[in-house]
Amino acid sequence: MSVVRGLAIFAAVWTVGVFALLAASARGAEPVSEPKPEGERWALLVGINEYQAAGKLQFCREDAQALGKVLVERGGFRPERVAILADGGKPEDLPTRGNIRRSVDQFAKLAEPEDTVLVFFSGHGMMAEDETGAGKKGYLMAVDSDRDPANNISIDWLKERLGACKAKTKLLVLDVCHAGSAKDVGGLAPSLAAGLASVAVLASCAADEISYVDEKEDHGVFAGRFIKGLAGEADADGDKAVSIAELHAYIKTSMKDWCVAARKTQTPVVFPETPPDVTLARVSGKPFVRPPALGTVPEWAKVSSWQIQEVVKAGVPVAKEVNLGSGVTMRFVYIPPGTFMIGSPMSEEGRYKDETQLRVTLTEGFYLGVTEVTQRQWRAVMGSEPWSGKPYAKSGDDYAASCISWDHAMAFCEALTQKTGYTFRLPTEAEWEYACRAGTTTAYCFGDDVTAAGDFAWYDANTKDVGEEYAHAVGRKRPNAWGLYDMHGNVWEWCQDRYGAYPNGSVRDPRELLEGEYMVHRGGCFFGPASGCRSALRPHSAVDSRGPFFGFRVVLGLK
């Protein structure tokens, strides 16, 4: 079922040079006579799903990331010229009001007259009464914004920066509720475009309509069609080029089909009414060749744009799949180094006193299992079934291996190392929480709202309370922002560390304590409440504890 996007996705795209430039890049070996000099292409993409003081949105972050992929693979944008601000990333890449304003300013200053600048904002928009009494004005909401206009990004300010930008031409693409016409509240699109020369605007809906999401495609209805059209589906005349006019026609037609099926109305709008016949992208059969350090991102790796950017610096693949033999594999994604606050703030509901916050820096990246170790994987390595015949356990190849003690988990890592020649280990407690949080500072990787736990975790409400008292199949819930499944719930996950108090001050690369009676396990389990799945919660048990609630995931060494 499609649901309302809220006042969601604002996409501002400055482009007219984008168009001819994209075309020439993807042309491949086609002969070209007297090619004109081309400027640089820049893209700033913003996606916000989890607001600190506003409603949660769907697929905004995913739309920004998908657009970035299309721009690089189909549009000819250089990866180093595509910047993404999205929740779930590093602090400097979070879409805060300050970061967004700084990035827009930077792009406006860096762009030269022949350049193309594309800015995509996917999140909440709002209309509010101007403090001077001049009427309602439009604003964009950053991840740290509230409903106070002073704490948002003013459309007037954005107009000023667009006007100052030296890029040849600007195209604004708005996927915002009530965006597309001057009816009623006025809409964001015309107010943003008014007074700016050489600006075309493509809006997701009229001012009296709302923007929807398509849960079947995991995109906004408008944004998904914008992305697919830009990738080539809008090429109506078969000339391998997608113009603004073709893109608008494609989106309008395909959205009519969706509206009929969904029994909803959403009408894309374009300004001026006759859109310019300027090339947005040239589609070629020649695939984009990624930098050797980046490698291919497999379909199963739901990694963030930050991870993709960081592997270029590290010179390693963003994902790895290890063969265990007999058709059994284990999948891993790269977790880049970074700094975060381990533990929880005093205000967090359900907090324990041993969750004292501490600034932790991990100076080295690592590969972490995309899922908990499964029964199939355990059998392939150890040849046994510790869960077989045990209460609160169910057999199944893709079910999380359970009834695993810390000692047994360590033995698995040693056996897997011997079997494959790679190095495997349990994550440290700091590595585990860093990966679980995936850039968030909230109680869970999905925010503070515990009612959303069912989308990400197996816990008592969707297991024990419905008669399914066992560890479930992995990878069936939504992953966190770094592509890791079941970090909350299902089975407790063993860490390397012995349990002890956190040290004072800041630390770098903390390792396990050498003394202590109990071992740390993280993440919650299927038998406990959602509150027991918090990112900072740090229970501990004896090394030989092996009830049906215990499992683990492993770290793959970089070399």
C-alpha cells in the first residue's frame, strides 16, 4: 500500500549544463564533430528519514542515494563531485541546517559559468507566516530543525544563493506536498523560481495535492520515476538522450498509471509550461567503470553513500562474500573508521547506570557480517546443531544459529579462519555499538520511537506474544543505514569483551578487557521487550552460557 510522504521530498536540481554534459559523457565511441567545451558537474544530494523534532519519513534517504548512483553510472558525474548529506552517516555528513547551508554556499562558489550544479533535497518542507507579516513563505526542514521558521532553511535564502551561483542554468525538481502551483498557499515551486533567470522547475504535485510513496518500489512515487526516467526509460525518441521535456512527459504518463492503480491523485507540474528541450542525460550501453578501489557494489549490499565514498579512500571493496563450501557463503560490508559516543544520555528511557557516555574513535575500518551467523553457516563450519531439540529453538537453514556460548562462538571463528584462510573474530563491544548505531545518536538505529521496532527487530511482541518463541530467519527485517540486519533483536550477539566499567575521557580503538568474570553480549533477543534492544544496552553472561537466546555475528579481517 502506498502511503503519504508527509511534506516530503524537496529536490532542488540546478541543471541545464547538466544535460548536455551528461549526454557527452555517456556517448561512448560515437563520433562527435566540434564538441563544445564542457564545464564541471556537481551534485549535492540530501535525504532525511529520521528527524529529531519532526515526523518520520520514508525513502527520502534512499531516493537521494539512488539518484547519486544514477548520476554516476548513467549521467557521467564523477564520484568525487557527488556529495550526499543523509541521516545515518558521519557527523560531518549529517543533513543539519548548518551542513546544508555550508554545502549550498560551497557549491554556489565553486561552480563556474559553464558548470552544472545539481542539488537534491529529500525531506520535510513547510510553509509558515513570515515574521514581518508579509504572508506565508516556504522553508526546508533540516534533520535538526523544528517548526520555528528561524531554525529552518528559508526559500528566500536559497533563492539568493541560486541567483548568486554562476552555473549556466538551474533546474529545480520539487517532490514536496502542495508544491506545484500558486493555488491556495502558493506552493514552494513558484515561490522558489520567481525572479530567477534561466530556471526550470519540475514539481511532484499541484499545490492542492500531496506526494505519496510507493512501498512496492521503496521510493517516492515521483522520485522513483524521476530516477528511472533519468536512467533511460524517458528516452521516447530513441536517440539515447533524455531531455527535460521527455522526462516530464514520462513522469506524467507513468504517474497516471500509478494513480489509477492506487486510486489516488498526484499530478506532476512543470515550469515553464513548455519545458526546455535540453538534454539531461545521454544513455549508453557502455557501463560506468568504477574506480578500481571501489569495486562493484553487489545488489545484496544495502550500504550507504558514505561507505561507498570511504572505500575509495581505504582502497578496499565495499562488500565481500566468503565461500564456505557446498554453496554456502557469508556476506560482509565495510564499516569505515570514525568517532562516536558509546553509551546513552541520561535522558534515554530505560537507561542503565553502566551506559556512561564516552567518546570512542575507531581508527581502522572492518568488515562485519551482514547478518547473524545462520544455522546453515554453522553446520558448514562446525558440522553440529547445538539448537537441535532445544526448547525455544526452531531448525531452518536461514534461522539464526542459537544456543551458542561465547566459547563456542570463539571456536567457530578459529575453525572458519582455518577453513578459509581469512581471519575471523568477534566484534569488540565498541565496534558492535558503532556499527549498530550507523551514525545515529538515538536509542535505536531507527530513532527513539519504540513503536517502529517491529520493522527492524524480532522481539517479544512479534515472536513470543504470537506463539513463535524462537530465533527467526535473518535478514527478513529492514537493515540499518549501513546495511546490517537484525542488530536489534532475534538473538543476543556475543562480543570479544569482558564486561567492565567504561574508562573516563576519550579512547581510541578500545579492546576487550583482560579481566572480568562475564562476557558482553549485545542487541536484545526474540524473547525480550523492544526496550531490551537499545543500541547502548550492555548485558553480560558467563562464557559457557548457551541458552536459545544467544547467537553471534563475526568480523572479517581486512587482509
